[in-house]
Amino acid sequence: MSKKTKILVIADHPLSPSGVGTQTKYFIDSLVETGRYSFLCLGGAVRHQDYKPQKTDIWGEDVVIFPVDGYGNPETVRSIIRTEKPDLLWFMTDPRFYEWLWDIENEIRSLMPMVYYHVWDNYPPPHFNAKYYKSNDKVVCISKVTHDIVKAVAPNLDSCYLPHAVNSDIFKKIDEKEVLKFREIFLKEEERDFSTDRTIFFWNNRNARRKQSGTLLWWFKEFLDKVGMDQAALILHTDPRDPNGQPLDTILEHLEMDQGQIYLSTGKLPAENLAVLYNLADCTVNIADAEGFGLATLESLSCETPIIVNMTGGLQEQVTNGEEWFGVGIEPSSKAVIGSQQVPYIYEDRINKEEFISAMEKIHYMKKEERDKLGQRGREHVMSRYNFDNYQSSWVEMIDEIVERCGSWENRKGYKPWDLIEV
């Protein structure tokens, strides 16, 4: 048997429930299934109780996970490269987390290609990222916005568009009788006075500033004031005390919406249980002011549940294909240029309160048959553009090509650590 190509992965822990973790798992699954690849993973972005290398029943000897804080550091990467001799480095998420990695790019790329699965939320094109983009053999973009940005900043770079995918065998429509049964049990267990004919809205996000969790609660209260406190409810699947967000339980108490109008789902759920929550809901909401992709809304559409989204980042390509709509898209009413020392400028897209409440009213007053058709079209959209099979086959084809073209170690090809510049 020929030796398997070894890939070093740096991303969220591949068994974590985050969007980055989920897509990393899908990537690993697709390559492991070929029988030609093995993986070393720096599993970051979660808290660890044990830092010993881990193997799982899922992948066996083909995947070894090294728990790390953050996403690792130069010494960890150098150590793994020296001892394990991987053939390719694949890493994913916001470039702000990888400046340290690109600082040692000349040490890595002289031995193996670097493939970056890139997320960027919004325009203007971040020309301050140009040096980072050019420090990779290939940049793969999760959204059309991200790909347009990379082409504008580094037009000669090898880049492509490959959006996130959803496992439609898990995230799918469930029999209505089962959903109704779960709805009654779920709500009864929580001792909430939710009648089964209420319109249920669902929000599945991290409780962080850009996700607009506090804004959502305030505006949902105004929506209930209009349609009736007993006519709708909101389920928030999040950590109400996330240090990067607001104390949601405090806000609920202040707004006097802690008596059944809003339910906080705080436990970490397996994908199958999360799919039930999407089926339980009538609509999933995401009004983040910056969203590279927004996996929750894609999962919702796959379950035939319509969405309400801010028309920003990757959300805008989910809610419409340019001809049909699969929910309600709200155009930003404000595009402020904000920034920091690390990110000098980027648009922050804010929506208008009245337009958001109007969007919720549209879903609320929509006949069930119409809402069902909206959800069915959303599922078709997911199966057409974001299906699991295309995601897996595209990664296999792409990595095969890069391994063949670029080589590694003694057979490394196509990399030079210098440029000829005419002065």
C-alpha cells in the first residue's frame, strides 16, 4: 500500500459545534474517505482539559488531534513539521488569527504548500491583507463576497470560490406529527405557556457583539407589542453569558420577557437535535452586522425552514438565488466604516428596526401553505448550490491537484521565496 499524503490542519477542533469546526470535519471526512490521506489537526478555539494527542472512533489512525490554545503558535507548528513531516498545510478562519503563521511562511512553504480556506465579511477590499493572501499557494473562499475581495486585492493569486455545505441527510424536513409531538414535549418540559399555534422564531448564533443579540431582543419585544404577547415566541440557542456578548438573561428580565415569550437553549446539541429545533421553528433569524457565511441559516433552509437575514456577507447569497427568495432579505440602512488597529477598515451593515419588524410580521401572517412552499424552495436552493457531495468532491479534486502540482519536501515545486522587481 502506498504511503498516505499527510495534511496538517489548523482550525477549530473538528468535533466542536462551531461553523469552522463543522466545515473542518466535513473537509477531513471527504479526504479520509479516499483512503489516500491522513491528518494531523491542531484543534483550537475550545477549552481543553487534556492536551494529550487524541484519536477518535470516527477516524481511527487516520486523524490525530493535538489540543491547542487559540490556534497554536510558531513553535508548535515547527515541532510538528520536524517530527511528522506533513505534505500540506490547510488552515481556516479569519486572517486576524494567523498573522503569526504567515510570519513563518518561508519556513513552511519551502517544504510544503499552504492552502487557506478564507472568510472575510465585507467590503471595502482589505488591501492590508494582500501580503497575507500572497503568502499561500491557494486561497479558497467561502462566499462570493470573499472571492471578489481576494481577486480585487491579489488578482494574480490562485484563488477560487467554494462555499460551506450542509449535510442534508441530517438537516432535513421531519414528519410534522413528530415535530408537533416534540414541540409539545419540549415546551411542556420547560413549563412555558407556548401554545402550538404560536409562530416560533429561532436564533442560533454565538452571543457576540456583531451578532446583534441585544438588538434582536429589544426589537422582538416591539414586534410582540404589535402582534400580541401570546402570538409568537423566540428560541435563542446560545450562551447568554458569553464574555464577548451581552447578558441576555438580564435583558430578558428587564424587558419582562422571561415568562415564556423567549426561551434560552444553552446546552451543546448534536446535529440531529439541532435539526429538530430548525423543524420546530417557523423561521430562523440572523441580523448580524457582519457575517462571512452564517451556517445556521443554511442548515435552516436545508430543513425547509425560511430565514430572515441581513443582506450582508454570505447571508445574501443564501436567501436568494437572484430570481427566487427563500425568506426575507433586509437591505442595510446604514453602512458605517469601522475598524481597529488590526483591521483598519471594514463596513458594518446595520438594518432598520421597522424593516425588521415588518419582515417578522410578513412571516407571522403568512399562511402555512405559503411558508411551506418558501421552505421547500429553500431546500432546493441548498441542494443545488450547497450540497454535501459537491463540497466533498471539490475538496478532493482540489487537494489532489495541489499535491500533484506542488509536491512537498524533496519534491517541492513551484515555490520561490523571492521576487524579481524592476526598479
